[in-house]
Amino acid sequence: MAMQINENYDRFQTNYVEKVREKQAADRVPKATEADSATDIKESRRLSELRDEYIGSEKSGKKPSGLYRVVQDENGNRQIFFEDPHKADRADGKEEPKPEICVGDTDKVEQEIKKLKEKKQQLEQKIQSASGDEKKIRELEKKLAQVEQELSQKDNDNYRRQHTVFS
């Protein structure tokens, strides 16, 4: 299928003021010549209206820009397949580049989070074992609070997405 726009733009008037003047001039024509003026008005309106016209591929002599067909995949599902007619033009010995496959790797982030969790466990055990020394317990609790805060910042999906390594 091909669609062609009529290319005789020079005979069309797109200026609104000129269209109104044309219409007023047509309204001023005496009623006696109304039959003759009616055909003139129709012709002038036909000239002033821009219209698209459908021209089939058989009439235009041009090949369609692309071909679509319904095919079935391995699972029997129906798919629409597009055959690009310009693909033959591009097939000058060069193959189209295959899409690059990227893999996201969050191992470093997961390892970092695992270390923080282990550190948290160790600090909790040290706090439980150091029951007699108040100063040491406060110091360990302070470190534990810092580790918990860092863990809460890093142990979420947003942090994992930001620090994913793509290869």
C-alpha cells in the first residue's frame, strides 16, 4: 500500500483571509446567475481544500514499503513478522551487528553486605561476653550502631541497583 499526497500546492490557498474574501465575493454574485456561480463556487472550494488521496500499490507502480505476515513460533503462538525490503540494499557483505547482551553482577554488593552482617554478629557477641566493663560495652554499642546504620543503608534494592556492575 502506498499513500500519495497531491503535490499541486500552488493552486491551493491556505490563507484564511483570502478564503473569506472568496466566499464573500461568491455571496455578492446576483441571484440570476446563481446556477453558473454555484458550479464556480464548487470548483473554487474544490481547489482550496487540500485532500489526501489513497493510491494503491498497483496504481502507483511502486512496491510497498514493507511486508507483514503472520508466522508461528516454536510454541505455536502467532506472531507478526516484518520483512524489510531495504534489508537487501544493506546486505553488501556486512552482517548486521548482533545485539549486545549485558549481565548485571551484584556479587560485590552482596559480599559487602555479608561482611557487615558478620561484623554485626561479632560485635553482639563481644557485647554479651564483656558484661563487666561498662566503658568497653558503650564503645562496642557505638560501633554496633554504626554498623547497623551502614547495613540499613546498603541492604536494600536501591543500593544494589546503583552498585550493580554490568558486563
